[in-house]
Amino acid sequence: MNKYKNRLMGRILFLLGICTASLAGAENIGVVNFTDCITKSKVGKAEQTHFENLKKQLGSYLENVEKELKDVAGKLNDAEYMDGLSPEAGAELRAKAQGLNEEMMRYQNQYYQTLNQANSKIVQQLGSQVASAAESVAKEKNLTIVLNQDACFYRDESVDITDQVVQMMDEMYDKQAPSADTQKKGE
């Protein structure tokens, strides 16, 4: 076990040494706040709006099933109402409640799974757009390396290029927006 720990520690130290040597040679470093790029850029805001609309759309169906389930559960818990039903009608109502409960659980699973997939897709797309914009800004500013702010324990504010990256993302979005509008009109 100690042999494996020693190997692992050796590899970690080796990688840290390579990273340190790489950064020591880097004269110009830029740092980007990924979260700000998502929340402040036009494409990030558009994707957030799209995600919220999807969430509302999926949530409205869940709310309808939940209302129906509450209505049936209220009837099942109302002793007077249940006493007025025939045994067959009572059994049908209980079966309906069980079916609605199963449907609710199924749709909740689908809801969370769909939202997780949509969120992952959005983060992946925005990640590539942030990387592309950061690359463009790095070339303009002659930067050797651009890091995500989350990778830094400390950074001087002078190396922050988030605003420039957001601006570049907005420019890229504006260039793509007319083609997206043209596609929508053609559909």
C-alpha cells in the first residue's frame, strides 16, 4: 500500500513541478471567471432563459398531476365521501391514486433527468464558447496562458480578462444571431 502511495505522491509532485515550470516561463497570464462569463454574456443569458422556459414547461405538467393527486387523496381521506361510494368505486379511486402516484414519480424522474441533461449540454456549449473567446482575447493581448479563476488560489486583478471575454462572446453571439433568425423564419 505504501508503495502505491509513494508512486502516487511522486507522480503528483512531478506534475506540480511541470505546471510550476510552465507557469514560471509564462510571462503573460490571463484569468477568466467562468461563472461571470455565463451570467453576463448574451449567449449565457439566452441559454439561462431557454433553461428556465424548459423548467416551467416541464414543471407545469408535474403541477397538474400533483393537483389531481391531491384531489384524489383528499377524497380518499374524506370518510363521508368514501362511505357514499360503492366498494367498486372506492377501489377504482384507490387504483387511480396509486396510478397517479406512480405517474408523478415517473415524471419527476424524467423532469430531473431532462433538466440535468439540458444543464450539462448548456455548460458544455458555454464552456467551448468561453474557451474560444478566451483564445481570441489571449491572441489579441499576446497572453501565453488563460486560466479559469477556480484554478487559482490567488490572482492579481490585473490579470483578469473576464470582461473582455464576455465582450468577445457577445460579439460572437451577435454574428451568429442573424443566421439563427434566418433559420427560424425558414422553418
